[in-house]
Amino acid sequence: MVAPVGRVALLGGGFSTDGDGRLDDWLLNHARGPRPKVCFVPTASGDAPAYIDQFLTAFTSRHCEPSVLSLFRRELDDEALRAFLLSQDVVYVGGGNTANLLAVWRVHGVDRLLREACSRGTLLCGISAGANCWAEGSHTDSFGPLTFLQDGLGLLPGSVCPHYDSELGRRTTFQEAVAHGMLPAGWALEDGVGALFTNGRLEEAVTRRPEGRLYWVQADETNGVTEEALSCRLLNGAPCHGS
């Protein structure tokens, strides 16, 4: 296991799924600097043009400097790529195929550059595959059926499961993977939830929906799991407590 460094945020929503912008506003409030540089990395979707347009539409109007890193039509050499990523205040990774994302990043050396950027203060974040990638392992449909992937970057200890409440089979198959040791204990995000970690430790959990929850799921001594619902702050300012 690689020691966690820096800050990582898991998003259960954002510009591509939500109309109110609350999770993205929360995220930017945690970025360094008054006008942060925010780079969208759409590798998991194959650099889908419509996805890129969604990001630019959402973030151009915000108080930040948005940009996009395309790897399927890469234009930067190794030196320029390193300089570009290290200059970012936020790296925002989109959803799609987690396994393909990790493979492409490793071919281009982006995995190493993101670790370096994180250690220098860049906030790493993302939704779905963009949340999965930071952990040691994740729950994914990268190979078709829902299964486990023991191949993350390890910037966040444990495992991650997105869409915990919204996709059929997510909850049960993630719990089975943890119960049988296929995945380490980890974080399960319902849609609408955001979680911020510093050096691997949970700093804050928020939700844009009163019913949204973040869970810590770990194996018990009977080949099952325990599922702990953690306190979240409702993004309209009111408290929202786990139960």
C-alpha cells in the first residue's frame, strides 16, 4: 500500500448530473487560491466531446480558470504535461470506465504526475470512475457486470463504491466483495454526496439531498460486513446526520 498524501475529494454528482451546482461550488470552496485553476480530465469517457462541453459550460461561468487535459489527442510532450498538471489547483476527473482510465494514465505517466501534484497541494477529485481511481481498489462495471477492481492509485486507503443507492446491485455486490476480502474496507457514496479526505483521513462529508449518505463498509467476523452511515452536512446549511 502506498502512503496517502494530500487532498482527495469523492463526488456523487456535479456538473454532469446535478442542476443546482452545489457539489461543484463546495469543491471550489476547498481549492487553494482566489481564482483556482481547474483541469477536467475526461479520459474515462474517451475524451467525449459532449462531456468536455458540459464541463466548460459549467465552469467558465465560475470564479476559476477551467481547462481540459485530453490524452486521446495528446498535444503536450512529457515536460509540458508535467508543468501543466503541477500548475493546477484542482484536477477534476470525469466518469466512465475506471479500468481504461487507469491503463491510459499509466501509459502516459499521468498517474505519477498526479501523485506529485497531490503532494504539492493540488486537490484531486472526481465522479464515478473519477472517484474510484484514487483508492486502492474499487467497485466497477468496467468489465460489464459489477465486480471489483484491485488496481487503484492508492492515494486514498481502502476501496470506493460510487452510485451506492442508485444502481441495481451496487450495494449487495460491493458488500460481498468486502466481506470476502476481494476489496479492502472502504467508502460507499450515495448520489449527491461529497467527501473530502486529507492524507487519507475523512475531513468533511456533505450532501445536496437530505437523504444522501456516506458509508464506511468493513468486513466483520462472520463473513459479512458492518455498514456505518456517517454524518453529512446538508449543502443548504442545515445539518444532516447519518442513521
